Amino acid sequence: MNRIGLCGYGTVGQSLLKLIKNTDNTIPSNISDKFIVSMIADRSIAKKKYDKSITVTDNVMDLAKSEEIDIIVELIGGTDVAYDVVITAIKNQKHIITANKALIAEFGDEIFELAAKNNVFVGFEASVAGAIPIINTLTNNFANEQIKSIIGIINGTCNFILEQMSSSNLSFNDALQKAKQLGYAEADPSFDINGTDAAHKISILASIAYKIKSPLKNVTIEGIEKITSMDIKYSRELGYMIKHVGITNISDQGIECRTHPVLVSSNNILSNVNGVMNAVMLTGDNFGTSMLYGHGAGGDATASAVLADIAQAINIPDKLKITNNHRDSLSLNSLDIIDNDCLENPYYLRIYAEDVSGVMAEITNILAKEKISIEAVTQHEPADTDSLIPIVMITDTVNTKSIDNVIKKIEKLPHVKDDVFKIRVLKINE
Amino acid sequence: MNRIGLCGYGTVGQSLLKLIKNTDNTIPSNISDKFIVSMIADRSIAKKKYDKSITVTDNVMDLAKSEEIDIIVELIGGTDVAYDVVITAIKNQKHIITANKALIAEFGDEIFELAAKNNVFVGFEASVAGAIPIINTLTNNFANEQIKSIIGIINGTCNFILEQMSSSNLSFNDALQKAKQLGYAEADPSFDINGTDAAHKISILASIAYKIKSPLKNVTIEGIEKITSMDIKYSRELGYMIKHVGITNISDQGIECRTHPVLVSSNNILSNVNGVMNAVMLTGDNFGTSMLYGHGAGGDATASAVLADIAQAINIPDKLKITNNHRDSLSLNSLDIIDNDCLENPYYLRIYAEDVSGVMAEITNILAKEKISIEAVTQHEPADTDSLIPIVMITDTVNTKSIDNVIKKIEKLPHVKDDVFKIRVLKINE
């Protein structure tokens, strides 16, 4: 009998207990041994409903040290208490299942190493893209593949806001308010909309795909705060949807790892990932291109992934194979994370200029001098009563340093007003 | 050391050997024991190139009986020789990896039972949707879920032909010719275009999802042969794409299992699955809706799935857990497969009528009498010089028996010419 200690009894924890109860008849057929949630720790457990047959405590460290617990399910979140619980539990030879992307992205290297020393399993399927089995697919099905690239829509809040701005023509702020009302954005949504959350997730995926230590500190991170309804509209006219993605890929030059908005061609299946849905597109040497799509958040979806990890923790023969391998291989790849300045992409540029003759020529001359081709350009009517005209263009592939250099020059033109806004365009084979 | 015997050395077999050779450095980290392809059997091996260090034979039964082989990889195809090889190999205590959907769909019940008796593993990830890890996802990640429905674009040939008819305005025959030229359709493409291949695949998925014996004999099967460019055009006008899908779902009434063309709303992500790509959409109680997308065929993609199964066969602790469970649970669900007559769907109807007044009224009166609502209707200009006008309508949800009854009545109308053609419309929550 495997005894599970549940740390954190919020939405996901409650969904997990419900799921275990509901599927009681079917679980035994695919899990090799019995298990029970025998203890729950939550600092406000006194105020919550729980099955009185389960031992409860308001001190999570009780569980991390308890001799009555074999597997810790960490659903506390954050990296303070959760870190202490996980480290202590591992030192006490407990297997760990966590949905905590910040913890794995920031402290995964230390956690995996300690887990290997203590012969315990660490499952973190729920930490990236909720119910989408991306961790299992990378560590099992595609384990023998050279993964060339991963592109993921991995933040449901961003995806919902961008889609609302597109489908309902809402401003960024109105779309954010709607997301809050529907429970798709937290009271303080900063980590979702500024890219931090997606950076945690793409770091975890890069670490598995390329067998490297967590690249979090070197990830290029941009959010969606500066995107306007105009950008969405102009992009659509040019045949693109704006999506916030995490990208990691490998080449002889090194490993790219970044998260930012991109223009995705309407022909690309990623452009059809709407609402709060997540999707992760993988390209590999043999399997070609695959995409996994599903709910990235929510109590039930996350609990489903946690339960799949519990099954793994119980089923895996010596219970440490995957963890060990992950840890052992963390130094396999010695390629560096490519610096932001060197990342290459086509760009969408949105420029506001006074409606005077010659301004388009001045802008295109700057680009021509820097040998940057223009793939598409549109000049629009002024958006409102002010007389500035929006000029939108898609450039050829260019590195960050060059585009920033060109933007500075364009911004210095006398008839160009406001900052020039740039968004990367997803390359077809990225 | 696990010794593998490769039966059938065609495209997939050759890709597999190349893949194993290329990934030689990375495989050991995620497979718990060493393995080697030690024998190849192929009836025309004499004409093929192979690594001379590998023992070869033109008699596949040599491998099935050999004491020098632990795992048989069956890539022969069909159900004659492949059946004999697999049954003999299992009786000789060899694990089986197969990409053969016909074999698993038609003889899976017998194979799994025999495998359980002989303590061997049967891996068949490659039999459905190539490199898409749908079998692993169902048997592991979503094992503790009640799967409500599966909708899959699981025949790349059909999907390519339908997309060509749509994007390039080709006739069915021209699109089929193009598919043959590009190697996406076989010389005799019957099994792909008449739905047999998709029926095999959806039977396998239904069997796993609902823990039932293979429902193949009760699957409703329709192909794409009768779909015209006109149907594609009219559907698109109404906001739909035509896709060939396999569908299985469960309700209190029983289990549905069927494969046929459907109209898919352009808002549904399935409508964006183009070319020869496959996609399987799953709905479950907790994870919500997920979709797995990728290459459904091709030597490298299939070999990738075969290698993932080899890893499973070697890694799985007692090497029979999954097989055993699958077998043990085959009688778990006693629900019947719902008869075709009782399947309920909205329908697309295409009717050719003479251009005389009152014909639309006659048709809509028949539908009204049978209490079938019309969701949309369009009347078109005659397609060419003949004077028949095409009338296209989308009905409310109705069962097969009722729609066939109505169609018979419409066909008897004096001004209606040709047969009435029907295509199901995919329900949103199907």
C-alpha cells in the first residue's frame, strides 16, 4: 500500500480526491499496487471540507517528515514553502509529484540531483500544459528522437486575452477584465501576461528535450501587455494571428529558449488554438511534426495529470529510472543558450507617422541600407481623429540586434511619432 | 541483451534499422537493457541491402521459432503470414511489436489472450496514427479517465484527397491520382478510401478506451468515393470542411463505433488538419478535450513508434502488465455497439432537382412531416449546361433510419433527379 500525503488542499487537491474516489473501480487495473491518500496538510484546513477518515494537519512539514507517507503530492505552489517541503520529503525518501512549474524551472537541477541520491521518483507532468501528456511523450515516446524544436502555446491566460482581442475586438484591458471575471486570470495576472509563467514551462521542456540544466536565467522573455487591437487587426489582414508562445530549438549554433508573442500564419494549425487551450508542437528527426493539444489548467485537468504521475511513481520498476536518467543526462548537452541579440526572426513592425509625403520612402530607405527586405507592407487610414497614420510591415529574417538598431533609426525620423512596436513572426520551419 | 528479430524488411524496417543506428548514443539512457537487431526475415531479402553482420533468412517462421530471438518486430502486414508469425512467436514466448492494424483489429482478442497466457508483451503503438503516441496516452496518461469520445482523422490518404479537392478544386479521381503520384495512396487504394483502414484503427481505439473486445464487425463503415467537388464547395459555403473520421463514444445507450465522412465546422481545430496529417481528439471526464496531431504514416514516423514500443517491451517490469490488463479488462464493458440505424447526427443533404417552381416546398414539406428541422439551406445555380439545380441543406439531429426514410420519399418526388446524397455533420460535443 502506497500512502500519499497531499500538501495543499485547494482546487487541484480537491479535484484529485474526487477523481481518485470516482475512478476507484478502474484504477487498480493499470496501477501495480494499491494506494491511499492518508494525510492532507493545508494551512487553512480547519475551514475546509474533507473526508474525516483522512488525517489532517495545518503544517505541511509534518507530512514531509512523516514515516507514514511514501509519496508527497505538492500542490502548494510558489517556491518558498513548496521548496522546503519537497527538499525535506526527498531527504526522507519520499517520492514527489508536483504541479509546480516555478519550483521545477528554478530548482529542478537541485531537486533531480537530490532525488537521484535518495532513490526517489519526481513526477512533474502537471507542471507544463496541464492535462497534455507532454512530459511523458518527451521522456518516453519520443525519448529516442533528436527533438529539433518545440513551439508551445503554454499560457492559457495570454491565449484567451489575445483571442478575445481578435474575435470580440476588445482592448487589452477589457480582455484582461473578462479573463478575470471568468477565472482565467488571477487577481494579480502579472506572471501570466508578462511571460514569466511561459518562461518556466519552456525552460522545463528545453531541459528535457536537450538534456540540459534549466535554462531559465537565459530565457528571452516578453509578454503581451503592449499588443493593441490594431496589431491584431493589421496582422489578420496580412494573414496572421498573434499568439504568445514558448519556443526552444537546437542547431549547430546552440540552443534557443524564449517566450514572446509571435505572428502565426493562419494556415498553421497553431493559429487555431483558441480560448484557454494549450498546444505544444514538436518537430523531430523521425516522427516529423506532432502537436499535443488540450486544457492547460483547471482543477480537474491538472488533477488528471497528477494521478497519471502517481501511477507512474507506483508502476515504475525501481521507481527512479526516469529521474536518474534525467539527472544523469543534465550535462549531456554542452551547447550554450543563444543570446537574445543573435536570435533570428522575421518581424512585424508597427510605425505611427505623420501623414506627409515621403515618410514611407524614408522608412524603407533605412531598411534597404541595412539590407533588410520587406515581405509585406500596408499603410492604413488614421485610427481616430489624430492625424497619425499607422504603417505596418513584415520584414525578412533578421537578428534582434539588427532590428533594434533599425528601429532606433526609424524612431529618429522627424515624421515618425511614438515608439515603433515589433513582434516576431513565426518561421515556417521553426 | 534483448535480441530482436525483424520480420519484413520494407520501408519501415529499413527506417527502423537506420533509426537504431543513428540514435545509438542516446538509447541506453532511457532503455533499461541493451538490445540488438540480430535477425531479419524477408522473402526477398536476397535482393535487398542489409548489414552483413545480421543473420538473414527468407522464411519469417524461422524467426518466430528461433531460440536466439526475444522480441519479434512484425512489419509484414496483412493477416495471413503475419498472423501465423505472431501466434507462433507468442507460443514461443517472444514479445511482439507490430505496426499491423488489420491484425490487431481482426485478431487482437485472440492475440492478447494468448500473450497473457505466455507472459509476453504486445506493443502496437505504430498500428494507429503512426508516430502519434495515442496508444500510450490512452493506456498510461489517460488510463484513469472515463473516455467519453474519440474522433480521429486517422487515414492520411482520405485526408489528402479531401484537402486537394478543397484547396486545389480537384475532382475525386484527379486528387486520387495526385495522391498515388506522391506515394500517399497505394496502387490499389480501396482499403484507404472505402474506410476499411480507418475502421481497423477506430476499432483498436474503442477496444482500449472502453475495455471491450474488438468491435470491428459492428463498425459502421463509409468511404469518401461518392464525395464530389460540389459537396466540398457547398459545405465550405455553409462554414464546414469535409473530413473522413473514425468516431467512438459511450453513453447509457451503448457504444458507438463508426467511420465515415463528416462536415466539420471551420471553427473546430480538426478542420485545420490538412494534407496527410492525422489527429485524434479525445474527450474525458477530467482532462476535458485533448488532441494529438502528427504524421500517421511514413517509414520514419512508423519506425519511431516501433522503437518506442521496443523500449516499453524492455522497460516494463514484468513485461506483461499492460497486455494482461488489456486482456483481463476486455469483458469489463458489457454495453453493446449501437446499431447504425440508431446513430444520431445532423445531416448534409445534396439534392438535384429540376428548375421548376414548388420543388423546394415539396422537399421541405417531407422534412416537416417527419419533424426534421432544417438548420440551413442553399439553392445553387445549375453546375453546368444541364438544367438540374443543386439544393443543399443541413438538417437537425436525426437517426440514420429516419434520414434514410426521408431520403427515399424525396427521391420519389417527380422533379427530383439522381440519388440524394447525405453526409453526417459532426456535432459539437461529439
